[in-house]
Amino acid sequence: MNETQQLPKKIQITWFVHACANLILSLIILAAIYLAGHIWHWPIWFVYVIAAAIVIGMISELISIPYRYRFWQYRITEDAVEMQSGFIFRKRIAIPISRVQNVTLSAGPLLQWQKMQKVAVATASSTHTIDGLENTKAEKLRDQIMALALGALDHEI
């Protein structure tokens, strides 16, 4: 698997539902701040500033979904697990196979609903995640990375 891979298209649905859940939570917090401001006679501009921040945050989160999808890629080579995201703020990560300690699959309710799992590649100092892969592909990727890591460990001895 030396070619660059992209996340499945349905990860965008998961990101959209997550953004909507964040919006609902933010609106609940805004309502609580409005009530607290009404009870304790805070200036109304304070609530407006928070509402504007919520709206700007939600718009940017929704706009970034296609952007995140388009530029999020990963690749597994004999030597490293490589991940890349972003175009304007490009981030490239190369995790040497010999440094991989474990690979964890996890799925919250949204990923389970989409029949996907998050792949977390852990080293001694950090953990890097691939946001969501279909269950079978995630399990295959985990097995492949761990086989390469065990092979690298055998070569070191």
C-alpha cells in the first residue's frame, strides 16, 4: 500500500453531524448565558459578542468540511506511516514504523452509525489519528502497520 489514500467520502457526513451537534450545544450555552445576563443584569452586548463568535465558528466549521476532506491523505510505506492535511496550513507527519508502539481502533456513536473507525497510531511520545475508515479497511490497516512494526523490531535485534 504505497499509494496515497484518502478518507472515505462518508466521513464528511460524520463531520457535518458533529458540527450540527456542536451548534446545538453552543446554542444551549448561549441561552444559559442570556438567562444569566438577564438575571444578573449583564450588558446585552456581551450576549451579542458570544452569539457572533458562535455563528462565525459554525460557519467556518461547516465551510472547512470539504476542505478537510480534499486535503486529508495518508500513506503506509515499509518505513513510515505518513499523514498529510491542509493546503493553506499544510501539515505532514511521518511516523517511523520502528517507533510505532500500538495501533488502536475506536469509534464513537457517529462513527459507529457510519460503520467506521478511527485509527490511532501511537509512539512513545505522541498519538496520531486517521479520522475515520470503514471497519474492514481500518482493521486491515491496523494489522498491516503492526506487522510492519513487528518486522522492524525483528530487524533491530
